[in-house]
Amino acid sequence: MSEKRNDSSKNAHVKPKGKILIITGMSGAGKSQVIMALEDMGFFCVDNLPPALFSKIIEGMTLANNNNLPKMAIVADVRAGVEVIPQIEEALSELRAAGVDFQVIFMEASDKIILDRYKENRRPHPLSRQGQSTLQCVQEERHLMEGLRGCADIIIDTTEFTNQMLTKHLEQLFIDDNTVGITVSVTSFGFKYGIPIDADLVMDVRFLPNPYYISELKSLSGLEKPVADYVIKNDTTREFLRLYMKLLRYLLPHYQTEGKKHISIAIGCTGGRHRSVALAEHIGKRLRSLGYSTSVSHRDMERKRERV
């Protein structure tokens, strides 16, 4: 992270009341789709803004709206050159020093998916140079973006997302969000398909009895009552939930104290259809009852599979 500039105090009076999102991340990870979705949700969006203008546009929007800033999103990434990356980090430091409340959203996807998207769109990568493959460009960008990824409040991995799924995820995170404090997303997944790379906390629940081996439950999902009852009413599950919810009640306030705005919890079983789904739904309800703004999603529940 770059050092803070000595003149950052000149913007200290800028304390906008709206929601400010700084969106960055990997080229080909879906930032353009994010802009369209956020605009539909009422955000004022600025794409490819030079970092030096972050504070100026925030201050200008604040003054233009009688100190009542609308929801806005600023997108900045490597398109303007590799030298922009440390400038973004420095601009974020200046905003924090000025007391601006914002969230950094980092867009991510696997190398394979990014390569497939570039092949489909037939556009060059922003770091493309003669004699360099697209894969080399992606790997170079991933290395350059490590610092920004590390300071992100929310990491969105679009590897498994369609455009519709991404829009729904953004709506769960930001639409009509009047809550104060940390927000939580709970995702079920199957270990056989890989761990979600954007998860802050990962819990493996494969130690619990598997409904797949109960003939009348095999074809159902964890959203259906027979499976949910089988999973949740098990004595081992009850004890696990008692201990895990105790852990979350301890952790979440500490994350909030440290300035974390969003926590992503991933609950995994073998195939992501039975145990993890039932538990993600149950944990989501418990967190809402504690006052946390919580969304629940199921990454692998609808996958075609031969064996769970």
C-alpha cells in the first residue's frame, strides 16, 4: 500500500452519507456487467476513472446534492496502464484519511474462464504486448492486483456466475441496503467442485450423515423439509450448530470493529446439494435473528451430477 499524501486533509470535510463502491479487479471478471446491474439498482456509475479524481468526484457529487450523496460506484483498473495500480491504492488511502465511508469490491475469476471470455469477445487484454500470450497477460495482471485484492471488503468470484446470477448476487448485497454494520453472505458449495475463492470463512460439514444415501431423500435438496429435518435434527448437527453459532457471535463483532463491511461464509459438503444447503439456510436464518443483514445462495445445488 502506498503512503498517504500529506495534503489529504484538504478533503477531510467530505463525509458522504450515500453508499460508495470502488470496483476493481481482474480484466474479464465482469466489471462491465456490474456497472449495468448497479445502474439498474439506482447507482451513479463512473467507469475507468483516474484515481486522482476519486475524491474530487465524490466531493462534487456531495455538493451537487446538498451534502446528500446518492449511491455511486467508481470503477478503476489496469486499463489505463500498470502505473495506475499503485495510484488506486494511494487514492484509497487518501479517502480513508478523509473519513470517506466506502467499500472496495474486487472482481475475480479463474484464468480459464477469463481466457474463454477473451476468446469469445475477441478483444485484446489491456496488458497485451507483441509476443505475449493472453494467459501471460492474465498472470501478470493477477500479480499486479494482489495488493488491491488484499484490501478488498468484498471479493466476487464470477467463475461460476452467469450474468443473471451476478445481478442477483449484487441485488442481495446492495439493493435497498439501509443496514448499519457488517453484512454477511452464506453460500453452500460442493468440495468436489472446488472451494469458493472469495470466502472469508470456510466450514466443511462432510462429517455429518449424508442424506444422499437415504433413498427417499436422494433426489431432494437441502431446501426441502425432509432433507432439512434429517440434517438439522441430527444430534451431531445440533451440537455443531451450537458451537459454530457461538463462534460466529464472537467473530462478527470483532470483524466489524476492525472495519470489515462484509463477511462471506462458505458451507461445504461433498456435492453441495443436501447437507451444506440445509445448513446454509439454517445459519442464514440464525444470523438474521441476531440482526445481521444476511443473504444465502447455493452455488452447486443445481449442478448435473452422477454421484453426490
